Amino acid sequence: MTFGHEPGFKTEGATPQTHNVVLSVPGDAEYSPLWDVHVYDERAFDRVHDASSAQKARIVKAGPLVNCPIVTVKKAP
């Protein structure tokens, strides 16, 4: 999930869609509803779209551990 400098989440354009990149989903052996948040430079927002690109983004600070279960998984087209 990407947080902007203003309070709240950075979203996809003018939509309410947040920008999440997770490495496992419900049903995967390693899935957990606890997210270890990594805060990356928000200037990389448009380049972060999957695990590989998220891991390449510059981390600017450690984020919190949050309880954020995934309730819906939409397959990429």
C-alpha cells in the first residue's frame, strides 16, 4: 500500500483504488494477514506494480506491522 505525504493513501489516478503489492495471498503456505510495511520513495509509485519492481524501489523508512487481511484477490488480465 502506498501512502502519500498528505494524510491518507496514494491512489491510482482519480480513482479510490489503492496501490498494493503483496508477495503472498490467501491459500499460499506463507500467507499471513500481518503486513510488514516497507515505505518506499513515492516518486517510484508509477514504476511499482509487482514484487520485483517493489523490491527495487528505494526504501525511505521502516513502516509498521499491520493486521490487514486480504479479502479479495483479482487475477491480473
